Amino acid sequence: MASKTPSKAEASAALAEAVDRWRAAKRSERAAREALAVVVRQVVNGGIMNESKVATLTKIPRMTIRKMLGKN
């Protein structure tokens, strides 16, 4: 049995809902990234680990770790 084609209103509502979920996910991702950056800065600036060790442990490229530390 074939599914019916959604109306323009149904398609618009589905699109708006998907966009809302995507935006919420992006906000959550940015917040989690900033929380990670705070810990990275504490660990590296506190002399507990160097940026290379943090990159290895987190499997995040060292250049990304450097950006979290404010280095470019």
C-alpha cells in the first residue's frame, strides 16, 4: 500500500519540527563543546597534561585542542 503524499501544510509543519529539533541539537552540541573546552583549559593551563596528551586521550585533533586553548 502506497503512502499518501503530505499536503503543503503537513509538509511545512514537518519541516518546521525538523528544523526546531536540528537547532536544539546544535545548541546542545555547542554547550557540550564549551564544557569540554573549559576542562581542556583547566587541564592544560594547570600543567596536568600537555595539549598533545589531551588530543591523544580525547581523539580530538591537536589543532582543535589548540583552538579550545585560544591558540591559533
